[in-house]
Amino acid sequence: SLATALRQLLQPAGLEQQALEQAVQLAANGNLDLGCALIEKAATDKAVRDIDEALNSAYVARRKAATAGQQFADVALLAQARFPQTLPDVLRPKPCRLSPRQLRLYEDYAKIGRTIVPPTGGSKGTTGTSQDGVARQEAVLP
């Protein structure tokens, strides 16, 4: 912990125990946010390095396809993964671009409001506010 590390660093200074503990507590409490931020940054940097290293072969394959002017599709992943095979055929990814029907589905989904207020009274729709603060009118289906 931060307090333990500070205590070990300050002990050789020859401070009496009460003064040492007070200095350690003040320094630890005053720098707790900084310490947490440094730990979070170090963990994030390590995660990015680990993920980049794990995905490096995929990056190289995509770059090769792009420089050759070809569209990239990881056919091996599509064949072995359990996830795509459980989707209905219309939603299942294929090694080509999305069909117009699939693209419309994703675009329509993106237009849906993020929050919906329960209907009140005889209203035919509900009004909600999305996370970006934009008011949205949603239709209530019977």
C-alpha cells in the first residue's frame, strides 16, 4: 500500500514514531487520487499492449488485404465461432459486405432512443430523453 511504502522511505529520516505516522497518513491521504490515477494508467497501458500483441496477427492480415485492394474476411473465425451460428441467417455475418436488409436493421437500431418513459394517460407514444439530452418520441406498440 501507499502508506507502507511511504513509511519504509521515511523511517531512515529518524523521525519519532508519532510524527512519522502523521506524515505518512497526510501524504497518503493527500495523494490517494494521484496514486489511483497512476495505477489506472499503468493498468490501461498494459492492457492495451497485451491486446495489441494478441491481435497483431489479425492486424497484419487486414493490412495485407488492404494493400492488395481486397476486402478482409476472417473465414476461419466465422467457421469456428459458436456465436455467429446461433444467429438467424438474415443476421449471420458473411465474408462480404452487409446486405441492404442487414444494414437497415443496424441503422434502425441506432436510431432507437436510449431511455423510454412509461406511458402515462391515453398517450399513443412516450417521450424520453436519451443520454445525449435529446428528447425522443417513441411509439408504444400494443
